[in-house]
Amino acid sequence: MCIRDRNKVGWIGTGMMGAAMCRRLLTAGYQVSVSNRTPEKAAELVAQGAAFATPEEIALTCDVIVLMVGYPSDVEAIFFNQILPRLRSGALLIDHTTSSPELALRIYEACRQKGVDALDAPVSGGVVGAKDGKLSIMIGGDTEVFARARPILDCYGTTIIHVGGPGKGQQTKIANCIAVVGAISGVVEALLFAQKAGLDGETTVRVLEKGAAASFEPVSYTHLTLPTIYSV
């Protein structure tokens, strides 16, 4: 269970994943400022008690700054242009964006020079996992910083693992993505075979869902690919 502390949290990026994760911080009682390049996407969080702010204002006023944006290029632009010049010594930066290990190392070093703690902490589990507070979170950074961030991470994660030093969280996410893509490719091949063999698609999926082939990502993907494969 997440327990509120005195930290003021600034959350940058309120897309589907970011909004769901941030909402759990609000529910837990954290004081949160939110920022998004499309302000309308943060309106629901503001209605639930968050304050809207720019990334610059978040860097100046918040104890913990969380990034959950779209691409590494977004992380780089927001961090180095808007956040870094205004970071206060003693702050904590958590980047949940799926990004590059090299960028994570650059951010870590830039933060270290300003007396700021930093973690690269990509997540897995999708929007459902974010809403339910059951994300897997891969943490790269210093051990003591991981311990500092843990109360916040507990709000939306259940499998929260410190995998190593700076950049290691992003490297672990790459490994995770390789495994997921391999599993999805296997599902597509299985359904193509089933279609060519004249098997009923829905029946085949029911078998796959209950047997040794079952796992979260492939099973979810079968329902997306089945109509396309069986329309060929």
C-alpha cells in the first residue's frame, strides 16, 4: 500500500499510461502538479485535485519529478531544455518513459552534477496494469535512491525490482520488449497455421488461452490479430 509522505510530486506526461499512474498518487494523498503539452489531457487529473504547471514550474517547486512521455527525443528535450536548468539540489527525478540506456546515463550524470538523484524506471503491464496498480517496474540507479523512491513506486507497481546502476532499467526493458515481440510473433504464426489448416479461429484461441502457450501479451494480442488473419 502506498502511504503519503511530504514530498510534492511533479508529473510530466498525462497520456493513457501517465494519467493512470498519476491518478493513483492522487488517490494515495500525494500533492501533485501535472504537465502535458496538450493541457486538455490533464483536465481530469486537475479535476481530481492536481495542479497544472509547466515543466519549468515543476522543476522549481517539486521534490520529486516524474517523466512518462512518448519518446526518448521528448525526454531529452524536456529534461535538458526545461527541467535541468531549474533543478534544485536534493530533488529526485524518475523517468518511466521507455527510452535509451545512453540517454539514461546522460541524465544521471547531469543530475549528479547538480546534487539531484535520478532513476531510469521503465514499466511493463499496459494501461490495465497502471489503473490497477500492478505494473512491473525496472529500476536503474543507485540503491539508496531506489529506496527513497519506493513509496511512490508502490502506488502503481507490484513487481518493483532494482536491476542495477544507471541505464540498467532501460536495458532490462529492451530485454522485456524482445521477449514480448518474440511471443507475439509466435502467436501470429500459430494463427496463420490454424487458418491455413482450416481450423476455427475462435476455438483455436480458446485452446491457446488455457494451455502452455498462455501468457498476458500473446493472449491479449490474439484477439487483435484474429479478425485480420481470418479475413485473408
